[in-house]
Amino acid sequence: MKKRNAGIILAVIACVLVLLIITASVGWGPSGTGAARNIKLGLDLEGGVSITYQAVEANPSAEDMSDTVYKLQQRVDGYSTEASVYQEGSNRINIEIPGVSNADEILEDLGKPGSLQFQLADGTVILDGTHVTSAEAASQRDNMNNTEYVVQLEFDKEGSEAFAKATRENVGKTISIVYDGETVSAPRVNEAITDGKCVISGSFTIESAQELASYIRIGSLSLELEEIRSNVVGAQLGQRALSTSLIGGIIGLLIVIVIMIIAYKIPGIIAGFALVLYAALDLVAINAFDMTLTLPGIAGVILSIGMAVDANVIIYARIREEIASGKSVRSAIDIGFKKALSAIIDGNVTTLIACFVLNLMATGSVKGFAQSLALGIVLSMFTALVISRLLVNACYAFGMSDEKYFGKALKFNRLHMIAKRKVFFVIAIVCMISGPVFCLINNANGNGALNLSMEFRGGTSTDVTFEDNYEIDDIDSKIKPVIQGVIDSAEIQSQKVSGSNEIVFKTRQLSVEERQELTEALNAEFPIATYTDNEGNEALSINFETISSTISNEMRRDAVIAVIIAVICMLVYIWFRFAD
């Protein structure tokens, strides 16, 4: 590479980095397009909308409640992969959607959960909404090649058979879609529909097509629901928690860069530059792809920075080994990148396979994790294999061709693992069986095989209205320690209802005695507001409800299946990749 070309490359990369940093820090235009402050944040960092539904049926079965929670979770994934749905008590369902502030808008878009039926002209019910697997607004070309808006439906196996029979016997007649006793559409049957998929066409606008699709989707629930309250809730964590996380990320990045410089000299500086570029790219990409960032997501970004340096370590270690074997610096750079390429690609492709399967099959936060991880992997490969190589070659063209700029390969005493294979087999077997053994011991002690959080176990929701107003930082530093002292657990989530003194705390399952003790402890330190009940007595404004896990059994099943399929796909890739 000539010096002139090297100078151009360095200048272009430097300009790109400056533009990315400006974009991530302040953005462009009046709204700050691309700025990190415009990234959608989760309930823990920004708050959002909380909606509570109640089943119309007096005593719904646990199976129907679980099925309804699962279907609603799939529905709200369209707003955010960090949205959560969980059961409260025996007949209520809570929906929490981050990053929005208008509860009425969400309610209108989500629709009113009611009963849905497909009926013939004489009122005969063909099937109900529980057999609808999907309903989406779409567009297609009509006979005049004009764009028309339609609603596309898909039915399950039982629904497909019933719909095929009905359409076969009623060609030229109408089939009404009845929602809560009101006909919302009455399309005419043009032909028998036997594949379980149908298209409703007519004089739709995009808005009316979306509205009908929303009616059908929400009417496909196992239970008929009614809204009993909706609130805008504040962030679960204070500004201090966010600032601490960001500072921790910056410190971690700086430490990694310093270690790389000490270990690899000039390549370490290049790796540090590439890491800063990667971090800026990641923030801009998260914004561009409209991903929702939570506090665990921030931890994931920080972790991905550490993972991004792995590829640089593989490359630069290989370059130093080639130099130590007698190769020239020029030759060592080319061979180092070439030989490291396959290891980097193989390691990242297998992880990308897992991300693809999880994104395709899983729901909720599992899907969000897969998306953010895949984004980080792709960007880290780009910065390591493209940006780092351009920078190393440019630095070489500017005269940094002496071996001293790359450091010396460290010499290690060889560990003869094959010769001592019996010892290492024993160590490996002990490590493999220790995990299941400790799980069994933990389960025998009544703590469960794994120490699961509330997302998996559920717990108790405590709704308290205080006499005074408390901000998030006050809740974290003053109120939570009192709760922790009663329940002997640090796992406490809090949400403040905007515009009120109402705060919702979520903890592990509490007994009747613990609930009473918690009420007394809170009222002693932070006076609870009172109200007059139906019998005219004054009562404290505190309410306890048992809540289900936000990760339902169906979500766990989907995630486990996705992991098994991902492992199989990775093994197949490895088998073909190393078949020779």
C-alpha cells in the first residue's frame, strides 16, 4: 500500500469515527436523529404503559389464562421485544409496554379483547376466534393493477377444516365476522378455501384494514377480557443506576484498550481505535434498527465490547507468532489475517446460527437478546476483519514495519495434554457432572434446581399509595431497604405510576404474615395514604396480588426448542465445515 493511499484510508476512517461519535452523542437536525438519547429504552430505564385486563368469565381455568397470556405476549412483541405479559391473581392479566406514554393510543391499537365468531347468513357459527393463528393487514394488486389493501388470515388445522367445509358449501354467499355481537365485516365467498389461508378484500384503506385485523387478532384469545385500568408508569431504576452502568462501560472499554496496548504495542492502539469505532457503530445501529435497550441490554453491549476484542487478539497473536518463526513483518501481517479469518468466522457463524433460530422461534426478551447479540457479532467482525486490517496496512505503509512495533511472541512451556489425557478426561468428567449434582442438592434442600428470578417464578405485586411523593432514587435508597429487611431478598422491582404517589413493588412470593409485617414496616417509615372502604371504615391504600412469571411456560418451551434446534444446526455446520 502506498503512503498516499494509506493517508486517505486513515483520514476516511477518522472522519467516519468522528461522524459516528457526533451522531451517537448529539444527532442531526432538530430532533437529534441518530442520537443515543433517542434509543428506545425499556421499562426499567424509561417506563411505559401498564394495562390490566380482567377475564369476563368468573372462574377461568388456569389453562385458558396461560394460553391468553402467551397469545398476548406474541401480540405485544410488535411494540417491543421487551414488553411483558403476566397473570395477576386468578383472573387478571397485566401488559407492560416500554417506551410509550399514551395508554389510550395503545388500547385503541391493541383493540378491545372480546369474543369473535365466523357465522353464516342464518347465524350458524362456523368457528370462533381461537382458531385464528394470524391476522395481518397487507396490500396486493387488483385486476386493474391498482394497489388494494386487504386482510390476510390463517387458521389452525381444526379451523382450516371447518372453514374449508363452510366455504365449499357457501360459494357466492357471505360469511360474517361477528365481534362482541356486532358484525364488523361480511365478505363474500368467491371460491372454496381449503388451505387454511384466506384474503378479505374490499374498499379498505390501510387504516380500516389494520383495524379489522386488530379486531380479529384480539378476538382470537381463549378468554374474553375487559380493561379495568391503564396507567403510565415511570422507570423501574433511577438515573443513578443508568449513570453507573454507563461509567462502568467506559471504564471497562478504557481498561481493555490499555491492556491491548501493553500486550500488542501498535496493534493494540489499532485494536483500541477499532473498539471505539465498534461502540459508536453499535449505538447508531441500535437506534437505526429501533431496538429497545434495557439495563441488561446495556450490560450486553458492554460485554460485547469485550467479545469484540477477541478477534483482534486472535489476529495479532497470530502475526507475532509468524514474526517469531522468521517471517517478515509484511508477510506476517498477510498470513496472520488469512489464518485467523477461518477461526473468527467459524466462531461467529455458529453464534449467528443460534441468534437466527432464537429470533425466529422465541418471543419476548429472548428474541430481543438474540437481535442485539447478532448485531454486535456482525459489527465486531466488520471492525476486526475490515477496519483493523486497513489500519494495520496503513500503519505499515507509514513506516511501522519494524518487529519492535508488534512485540514479541510469549514463550510457554508446552502442556502435553495427549500424554496426560487420562488426567484431563477425569477433570472434564468431574466438571461435567458437578453442575447436575449441585442442582440436585439445591433441589433437595427445597430451593429448586436453579436459583430462578421472578421472571421465571412469579411472586407478589404490592400496590401502595403513599401520603408523600417519592422519586425513583428515593425509592431505591430509602424504601427498598425497608422491604428487603422484611422479605430477606434483594430482588425487588418498583414502578411509579406517573402523576400520583402510587408505587408498585414486585417481590418474591409473600406469605400472609410477611404481607402484614411489610404493611406495618412501610407505614411506620413512610405513611401510607388511607381511603374509606365499602363498609365506611378507614383502610390503608395497600393491595397485594399474586403474579405469575413474565416468562410463561410456553415461552420457556419455545426457547428450549429453539436452543435444541440451534445446537443441531451448529453441529451440522461444524460437521460440514470440518468434513475434510
